[in-house]
Amino acid sequence: MKICYLPFIFLILSALTNCTPKEKSLNSGELQAYHTMSFSEMEQQVIKHRAVEAMIWGMPAVNLDLMYQAMLRETACRDNQMLYWSGLLDWKNQTLTPNTDVIYFTPYFDTKEVGPVVLEIPPADGGAIVGTIMDAWQMPLEDIGPAGADGGKGGKYLILPPGYSGNLPSGYIVLPSLTYKGYALIRSVLKSGSEEDLAKAVEYGKRMKIYPLSQAQAPPATVYVDAAGVLYDATIQYDIRFFESLNRIVQYEPWLERDRTMIDKLRMIGIEKGKPFAPDAEHAQLLNEAAGQGFTFIDGMYKEVVKGGAFAEGSRWSFPQSIAMVFKASQDQFKDPNLYPVDARGLLFSFIFFTPKRMGEGQFYLMALVDKEGQLLDGGKTYKLNVPANAPVRQYWSATLYDLRTHALIREMSHAGRSSQSPGLQVNEDGSVDLYFGPKAPEGKESNWTPTDPKGKFEILFRFYGPLPELFDKSWVLPDIEPVN
């Protein structure tokens, strides 16, 4: 009877070692080892495998929970209030690949106790908003602002609890949600890099309102809580804390029909609705080991996917098709019965937060992990990026650096990037811009330079806000990053 477990156990080991049966075959000694494996040993293997599965499946919800917990832990902000940063982000904002050239507003909503929640967005008469409202799985309910459902005219977005059947008032953009919790990622875009325009972007963003529909006749003043200067660590924790976060979500949110297959798998690792998550020391050690294996797998997959996802032929800049697939599938909450890219979704939310409803209309991103020669970007070396003239954007472009391991801003750095709006940016005679990345600024290039940590590897996100057709038809191509000798 023991032989019947062999294919299953081999699939488990293949997943954890990032190989497939086609890449590795078992010799007679290995076969004998699995024939004689005890049930307890096999059970531990299965628990680890299911824990890694749970990590990949639960990544977007855990990602959001970690941001939410950072808010509760580090600020006075609470549900249905408005958390914001009154200045451009610095390294103390340890979320995944944030933008350091906009003003962030992130209201976290919860409809379980108060019912439907209203998020009011002002018209784009004195500023510009780019944002998305998402559920607890960071799946987009709707975009907001000029590229969203209100088209820049402003509007009242009404977020409904799961299964809501009450009367719906007129005049709202109605957003049914499958979860109680969620948040909106809202960026107030600066017109320039001046202090005056920064203050205007903050003021414009603070015209937004959030309140329960039950109070719509006389809405209370929205509570705004400033997180500027706060060490706000929401990086993914690859240990038992990941499963503690996942348990919080399972306990609070309803099971989604598409995820019912995970109920038994989670029960085996100790997560079950209505019961406490209380692993003993031995079980906790198994989960810590599984989390470490999960990181190794996800990190390796990330590097392979990004390196293989060239946006333009021969380019080292990437926009992997798996990312595009997740964005496409999530736009309708994975209603297509033939498409549920859980692996790609888990990978995506290991290095970003949020998915837009309409990718490419308000913003677009390119990623780079390697230089022109295909070598990982090294914080101990200096690099140059030439941004050609006439970049295809209606608003602005930016290049921002992140720690390759955490995907957060590199700690203790004076700044994280440069953009077309950076004050004092040097522009070449042909209209192009040379950017520099390294531990020390090249002489005379300080205004175009971004510092790196010489002890670590880094990655770059190049953002296009208000992208134009020339980006997508490849008539404008971003050159590769070149080492500077």
C-alpha cells in the first residue's frame, strides 16, 4: 500500500525544490527511502506542501492584512477613516514597491458592522487622482478619478457588503463586494515637483470623504490621519506570522465559492473558521520551515518570470505576461471558469500591492532586475540609464529603486528615485535624461542620481503616468541599464 503514496510525495518534493518529474527521476535508493517513509514523515511533508500552497493562494489577502495591521499598530487611524502621507514617501514606508512621487491616501473600509460605505471623490478641477478601490483580496472593484468610473467628474462610490439586498439610492456608483474589508489605493498626482504643488496635491486629496451610507444625510467629518515619518512596515513575513495573518482573514471574511477547495488544505495546517490558530512548538517549526521554502520558491519564480518577460524585443525591461493575465482575470473577480491564475496572483502580490481595473489607462510599469549584460543589479556598483526624449506620458515618468529581497524601499537611503518632475533634473541637449544609480553620485550628477546600498541587490520600477500609444506600439523604447566603469 505504501507505493500508492509515491507519486503524491514526489509531486510535493518537486514543488518545494522547484523541479518537475521531467527534470529529475528517482534512483532505486531514493525509491526505497520513500517506500519506507513513515506516515508521520509523510504527514509532515504534506503539511509543508500545503503550507506553501496556502502562502501562494493567500498572498494578496495577507499582503493587505499586513498593511492594515501596520496602520493599527503604528497610527491612530481606523476603519472607514483616511490614512494618508502629507509628504512624498521615504524609506520608512516599507510597503511593496510604492511610488515616491505622489501623495498617498489609503482608506481601509469595513462594511460588516456599519453596512454600505460611501467614498466621495472630488472632480478633477483642482488636481488629479489615480486610484482603485479593492476588496480584501486586492481584486479591483473600480478605478477612480479621470481614468476611473467617474471620468474625472468626481462621484460617490458605494461599497456594498457581501450579499447586500437593501434598497440602493440613486446617484451612486455601486460596487458590490465579496468581502467586508478592503481599501482604496489613491494617489494625488503632483503637477510639478515644487513644494507649492506638493501642498496643493495634499489639499486636493483631503477633499475626499468616507462615511457609512447610513449617515449620508449628514455625513460626519472624515478623519484624516497623517503617517508621514512613521516606520510603516508591511513587508511580507516569511515565517509563522504569515499564517497568523492568513488566519485573521479566514476568521473574518466569508469563504468565496472559488476558494472552497482550500478549506481542507488550511485545516491541515491548523487554520479553520471558528477555531483558534494555536500550533504547538513542533507544528510551528514545520510552518516556519515551510515559510522559508515558500520564500525560496517565490523568489526564484519572481526572478525567472521577470527576466523572461521582455516588454520589447531584446529588452531587459519586463512586463511579464503572467502579470497581465492576473490583471485581466481580476477585472471581473475571476468569473471566467477556465481562468484562475492563483500561482501568478501569489507571485504578483509578493512584490506589489493593488491591481487596477483598467491597466494601461492611468498608469503602466516596467521592471528591471538586471543590467544590459543580464547581471543582477548590484548596490555596490554604479549604473546609468538614458531616458530618451519625448517619453510617452501625459503626466510624468519616474524610476524608483527597491530592495530586491523585500521589494520595499531600500532602508536608510536619502531618496529612492528620480522623475521627470524632480527639481534640478539635468536634461541633455537632445532632450534625453541620464539617470545614475549607485553608492556614490558621479561628480556633477547629484541631481540625477539615486543612492543604493552597497551590501545588497536592487530592482527598478519605471513608471509611466498617463501612458501614450508610443509606449505600447514600441515606437519609443526604454534602453537597458548600463554599468558605469
